[in-house]
Amino acid sequence: MKIDSNVPLPNRIAKRVTVGPLPLKDLKPGDSILVECSEDEKQKVLHSIRVRLSRFQQKNKGFRFSSSSDKKGVRIWRTK
């Protein structure tokens, strides 16, 4: 097997978005937070957040969340 150097990442990997830490454990039912992002990034951020919420809910059984796009970004609500 040959090792290659300086091969650029494909666009689908290089253009991922990262969302910083979310205070999910601090949210009480009925609370919400807004993750601000540009219109171009909104779908990627929404997908990233939904994956993150799913993983969080699997590890923390008493928590339930809902998320949706907002004018300024993506909003997350704690529902339970």
C-alpha cells in the first residue's frame, strides 16, 4: 500500500459545519436556544444538530428535543 501526501479532501467532507457546545443539560422543558448561522449553512447545521440531539437523547433517557430552522438560524426546544 502506498502513502499519498497533499491529497485534498472531497467537498462533502471539507465543507462540513461544526456547531460548538450546546447547553442541552441546562435546558428545562419549554426552554429553547438559537444556533445562529447563515442561510447557506442552515440545512447542514440543522442536520448536524438533529444528529447530535438524537445521540444525546439516547444517552440521557429523560430528555426530549425538537428542532427547526428559524429566520436567524436553527432553534432547539426541550419538550420533555
